[in-house]
Amino acid sequence: MRTVVPAPGMGQGVGYGLGLIRLPLSCGGQIWAHGGDLAGGGVANVSGQDDSGRSATVYITALTGGAGVEHLRRTMDVALCS
């Protein structure tokens, strides 16, 4: 699950494996995450954990286009790097 291929459409440094997304953190390291959305509901979420066990879950409603992915990434980074 942690063998990833580059996923440039999901952001710089992001890799996608078998259901897991590897997201780099601005404070160093990475988190392993899994996201999802609710069809027609304008809701997206991502839940992730770094190798030390720190974790966070973020939900965003009223998404507009592909902007939601970047908002989720930035919010996860703030939650785990602040």
C-alpha cells in the first residue's frame, strides 16, 4: 500500500499507492492519508497519520471544482506542523 507512483495532479511531492496517498509535510516528513467525497454533497475529507503516530482528519463542505484538494492538503499540513 505504501509503494506509490507520482500523482502530480494532486500536488507537488504527492504519491498515490493502493488506496493511500503520501503527502509531504512542510515541517518535514510525510503523512499517509486516505480521502473521499460524498457525491452531489459538496463534501470531501481526508484522514492521515505520520510515521510517529500523529494524525488528523479534515472535512470540507461546499467545494468548488478541484480547489478542495489543495485546501485539504494545506489544512492537514497546518494541523500536523503547527
